[in-house]
Amino acid sequence: MKKLILSIALVLMCAGARGEGDTLKYRVCLKDKAVTEYSLKKPEDFLSRKSIERRLRQNLAIDSTDLPVCKKYVDEICRLGAHVVVTGKWENFVTVSCNDTMLASRMAALPFVRSVELVWKAPAESNKGLSAKRDTLINHPTVYPDSTYGTAFRQIAISRGDRLHAAGFRGQGMTIAVIDAGYHNADSITAMRNIRILGTRDFVEPGADVYAKGSHGMMVLSCMGMNRPEVMVGTAPEASYWLLRSEDERSEQLVEQDYWAAAVEFADSVGVDVLNTSLGYYEFDDRSENYRLCELDGHHALMSRQASRIADKGMVLVCSAGNAGAGSWKKITTPGDAENVLTVGAVDRGGVLAPFSSIGNTADGRIKPDVVAVGLGSAVMQTDGNQGRANGTSFASPIMCGMVACLWQACPELTAKELIALVRRSGDRVNYPDNIYGFGVPDVWKAYGWYQSRGKRANL
């Protein structure tokens, strides 16, 4: 474990040493891990105990994708004048920053480099300075003496998550990573103070205060983590949470997918069970980078490839389908096109599709979204500390994510892929899935009943 901790520290030191004034970032994809100092026979040198135990529990192989990016390769790239931003071992890349446009060709000429891609240019000055000023707190949420869940009851009851809670499955022992844009005031809102936060990490601006950034992640967290009876109770009120920031709200560029990939691997390293990401990409500041519908195959975008590996590492990713349903794009966004993830569309509290909810299928014909949850008029906390309502598949996703975590707590012998299949199977449209509702609104209580009555894993 000491070697593992040391190697992680070295990576973080290298990442933190990047040039703060650099104006360019490149994703350097590597050919192999031929000069690695690690061995698959000694996974404890590069994986945490929790990561290893999760793989063993689900009979998952530890393979070359788990090996860290070769330090020797990274050192040679740095010697050319680049500064490390993040590394991604599953897809074997290193993202670097610099000011020299000629550096890309020099990196591409290295014998171990497969490709080099520009993923970020410094935005215009007008886009750089998002204020870190905190919103004013009121902290006087409405109390609902006749409702344990407060305003959140219907968004949980529509999938009978309240029945799981009543049976004692409220997320205890489960760890959820939230990968989002920022968690504004989540540390200061009185009603959120008993959420079990294990830690935070900012992959956009290492060391920055995620609680002074955007509010999107805070509202997402509230859908799952709230545990204030008669004010608001979320879908996994007794789970533990890691709050990770990968979205840079100052611009829309490919590098955010690099940050996201690094956040996923960090989540793996700290023993996360379930991840929620209410982020999706298809349109960028540079229009030449925009995705086409034919590229929604789960393999084109970096974050879709990364997402498709998550279940193979024993974790479950729940992600938003996107809010483009009423626009010209209409389709789901990456990483919602990935395989072996739960992509969540939005309905209202009556189960009727929200008009903005993005639709499928994927380019290769897979059903998307997988399921739907309440994303129109979702109950959330606001940055002033009071309750409010919000629209978006961004909130349908965490509402479902929390219930998935509780279901896994109730069905601990399932693998990640078995759990995903069980959630789909419990949907109210399982016999006639489509590209609008997917498999429909899941019934997690029914899913738990199947698990109990059919010999746990058998025939699930």
C-alpha cells in the first residue's frame, strides 16, 4: 500500500506542476505499457484494497488497463516541455499543457506515441473569470410535518424506492461518486450538513474549492444525499459520497472528457460502488469537433469508451440522457451512448415524458435511454439553502442512481452488469422498449423481490 500511495502522490505532484499560464492542452495517446514498472501479479502496488476486493467479489480480471501509464513515457514527454494535466490508464493517455504549437509534432514523433490531439485552447478573456463568490444563504427550508420525504416523495415513490427504504435499504455501506461541475454552498447549507461526504477533488483546477463553483452538482447531490425528514430525503440518504469536479463551465472543449476519465479512475481507486454523472457532450465551442449521430456508438468519444469499461471494473455508472429532445439534435449525449451503463431519460411525476428528454437509439441500434425517472419538476435544494424545483435529465439521473445504490445494498451478490440488467428488467415497458422511454420506469421493489425469490443470482 505504501508504494501505491507514493505512486499516486507522484502523479498528483506532476499534475499540480503544470504550467498555470499555458494556453494549449493536448491528449497524447500511447501505444503500449511496455516499460511499466508494475506487474499484474502484484496488483496491490497499483490498485487500492477496495478496488481489488471489488474485482475479486465479482470475478473480474485485473488486466493491462489497470496498469498505470508508463512513467518513463510521461517523463520523456515532459522533457520536451509539456506539463502533465491528467493521465488515463484505462485508455492509456496523458493530457499535457504547453504554449508551443510545434510541440504536438515533436510529441507525435516519439516512438511510443499513437496520436496527439488538441483538446483545449485558452478561452477568450471574457470567459475566463467565473466568480467564486458564494451565493447568499437563507437556510429556512419549508418543513412538511405530514411527509418524511418533504417535496421529494413522488420522485422516489414512482419507482417504489420508498419501499426499499422502509425495508432498511437506504444506501448504508454504499459509496457513490458524483462527477459534475461544482457543489456551490453544499458545505454551508444547513439541511445538507448531515450528508456523508468522504471527500472532494477538482480535476479542472486542482486544489480549488468545489463548494465555490457552479451549483449544478449541489442540486444533483441533493436528489440522492438529502437526509432531513420533513424537509427533503433523497434516494440514497445514508450512502457515502465523493464529490468530483470535471466540468469546466467557462467553455465547452474536449479536455473536459479527459478530466472526466481521470475522475472515474479516481473513483475506482477510492472504492466507489456507483457513479452518477449528469454531464453530456455533443456540441463544442469549436464546431468542427461536434459529434454526429453516426458517432453515438459507445466507442467514438473518449468518455464513452471510458464509461463502457466501468462495469468491467465492478462499478455501475448512471448518467443523464441529455436535454436535447425538443431541439434539432434530439438524441442522447455522450457518455449516454456507452455500453453497460444506465442512461436515464426524464418524465414528470405522473410518468409522462418530459419534452426535452433526449431520445435514442444508439448508432449501433442499442436501446437508449435505458430507463426514465422524474426530471420535470424534480425536488432539489437551492444554493440559498431552501428547497426548489428543477428540470432536466440531470436530476432524473441522480434520482435513479440513489435507488440503484439502495437496490445493490439489498442485492449484494449481484455483479455490476447483473444489477444493470435487473434494473432494466424491472421497467414498466420491458416488454416493448423504445427509443423514448427505454425500458420505462423501473420498479426497484419488484426487482428486489425477484432477487429474493429466485435464488439471488439465479435467472436474473
